[in-house]
Amino acid sequence: MNDEIFLNEQVEVVAVFKPGRTMCEPVKFRRKSGRVVEVTEIGLRHPVTHGKRMMHIFDVTDGGADYRLEFDAEHLTWRLTIEADKL
Amino acid sequence: MKLGYNTARPLVMHIDLNSCFATVEQQARPRLRGRPVAIVNRRTEHTMIVTCSYEAKAVGVKLGMRLKDAKKLCPELIGIESDPPKYKFVYHQLMRIMNDYSAYVRMKSIDEGVIDFSETTARIGERNLVDIGYEIKQRLWDEVGVAMNCNVGISTNRFLAKTAAGLNKPNGLDVITHHNLREVLAGLELTDITGIASRLEKRLNAVGIYTPLEFLDADEEILQKVVFKSVDGSYWHKRLRGWEVDKRDFSLKSAGRQFVMDGYRLPHADVLKRLHHLCEETGAKVRSKGMLARGVTVYARTYDYGGWHAKYMAPLPFFSNEAIYAHARRLFEGAPNGIKMIAVTCYGLQPVDIHSRQLQLFGDEIAREQAITSAVDEINERYGKRVIHSADTLGSDTYLKEKIPFGSTRYME
């Protein structure tokens, strides 16, 4: 079954906002442990709403593991919510 | 007089996302690309496969197989729990792209839609549809992602366009015209035709029709009076010849939801709690379309006795979760034990007419119910689905998650 680990970890993110497929591209992020993850590819960016509150979900990879980053457009915060390092 | 083939310019395009949910997952997680992936609705090995990637299909994994059985065929198969918001996003992206080409776009399900170019602008209409088909494929790669492939079929009617879209999977583009119609049908089996399953195949066989070409050449009267015993026979006669008979929009007549139990032989009280949750979701669906319901059906499939159902048509229309649940609970009293799956459906849907004479007779009562229901709906719309719900269904969201139904996409706008 799924290999994902569900998390709710606030992370520091360097992102580039530019026109294109995803409009916003997380480039790298620092985890609570201090480890920096360099994003090599953004798989998909899709919005989800919790009522009127908009979140942008980024499925990204660093080549060794897949991550899900959630950007809260209301509070301007980034959270790491899924990590999947096995296949 | 025998009806000839439709020789008009093909102006109907059918677009079908290949193994949609699996492909979207492979798009979202690049490390899944090129690997066998199965999408399931629950995080368990005993669950059925909803869809799978082409890599999994290549080794014999099929839809509807249990994940644990599929893993015997393909030990490296990766089971992924479905993630509806992702699929909805891709659905909307596909619809956005399709809407750029014609005023007439109809999504047939979450992963396929039809563009009718007879209702487009002159500038688009004069373009070659094959070029537009390749352009849509390119836009899907550019605007959604490189893993997203689709099949495109072009013909003179919806049926043949869909048939064309299924000829070369994955990522094909085919055109069926009166020139190649016989050649295409000669390469198919009867059950390859959309709408012909084993039951209809037997009925066709009974009159000596064993191939799609024989079906094409069959007499309209035989199809109408002997095989289909209805006007459907005439529709099939036209459909196979490329004439349009399926350009119809249907109004919403019913709404509901079903759920396969999360435990073996749950007691009635637990099933009832799940039924209550389904009633709340059904009520929200009905109201979101500005409708009222007249009837409720409760259906259950059991471990021992197959299917059971009960229905009730109310004298007055209703709309609140409480009213739907009250009717459903009364019906459920007659349900058998050992329920495996439960479903609730509201039928006889009609648009809200607050001036209706029947409703005015119960004016105050209905106005009060409507005010409370509207307030709850407004709060849920502002703060999130099911922020306010019945205390009885507290915690039920952990097992009754949102799922994507195949078929209608009416609730996805």
C-alpha cells in the first residue's frame, strides 16, 4: 500500500513566483531538523479549498523522495504534509 | 429506403484521459512514472482496484481486482489511495482547454469529454481537426504536465468519435469517416462497441449478428423489432452509420451516495450512523443544485442475500438533511442483517419553487426549516464541508471520505 508518511511540519521555503504551469515554484525547503531539501521537479500544483480558505498543494520531489508541500494562501504559511521515500 | 453513411465533415471530437487517476498520480509523483501503479479507495490490501497504470495493465492487472490478488500477478505493484482533489483539478484543466475550442463542450465523466465543432467560431471551424487534436495533447503536456496523455477520436457523431478514441491506446489520435468506417469496424469485436455488453451480444447473436460489420449491415426493422424491441434499434442503426442520436442533455433526476462498509457485519446501529452521514451529503448535493426531492430510496447489498431496497415517495417535497434522514431511517427498519454496502438516493428532484401552493400550506414550518438549513449550508460553505453536522455523525469523516464517482460530473462545477 501507500508508502507515505503523514506529517504536519512547518517548513521554510524558497519559492519563485513566475508565469508558467505552476505559477509558483518551491525551489528548496528547510525542515525542522535543519535538513535542506532541493526540489528537482514539481509534479503537480493543485488548489484545495477549506470553505473559502484556499490552499495550494505542491507535489514535489528531490529525486530520492516525494514530498507534499501545502501553501496556505490566507496565512502565507508552508507545511510539509507528506513524505514518501520508498517505492 | 436504407439509410446511408453520414458523409459530412467529421466535427465531433472525443477526448479521453488515459488511465486518468493513475496518470495523474504519476504526474504528481515523478518517481512513479514507468512503474505499475494501482489506485484504490482504501488503504488496505483487500480493496478493489479503481484504475491502474498502463505498466500494470501490461502484466494483466485489471480494474476491479483486489489489490492483494493483483500483487500476486505483479509483486512490484504500488497501491496508491485515491486523491479526489487532484483529479478534480485535472478535470477542470481539461475542461478549460476544451472550452477554448467550442461553445459546445460536454464532459461525459471525470476523464472524458466531447467537443462539438459545429458550434464553434468560423476561425476555429476552418482549421483541421487533426491539428487541433494534436494541439490539445500538447496543451495538456504544457499546462498540466508531461505525464498526461490523452486519446483523441474524431468523427461525425459522438459514438464513432468515442470509438475512434479507443482505437490506439495510449495517446492515440484517430479519425473515423465514411471512408474507413467498415475497415475500423472489421477490426473490432461486438463487445468492443460502447454500449454492447454480453447481454446485448447474445441478443444480437440470436439473429445471426456476430461482428460489428454484420451489426452495421443489419436491417433497421430487425434491430428495432427483434433485437432491441424499442426505438433503440433505430438509434443503433443511425449511430453506426455516423448519424448523431446522442446529442442530448439530461436534467438531474436523482442524487445520492453509496458506501461499502468499513467493517465486517457491522451492527445496524453502526450502519445507521453511516447512512445518516450519506443522507447529509445527499442533502447538500440536492440543495447545491437548487432542488427539492420527492422520494428517498435506500439500497443495501448484504453478505448473504444479495440486494435489498426500499423506497418512499413523500406527499410534499423536502430538502433538509433531517427530512431525508427521517425517511431513510424509517425505510432502513426493514433492512436485513449483514450489510456490505449501503446507498441512499433522493429522486423526483424538482427545482425550488417557494411560491408553490402546496408549500404555502405549511409556510411557517417550511420557512423555519429552510432558514436553519440555509444558515448551516452557508457556514459550511464559508468554513469547510461538514463544519456543522449532526452529532450522530461525529467522527464519521475518518472512514466516509470523499470519493470520485465514475459517470456524472454534475457536482464538480
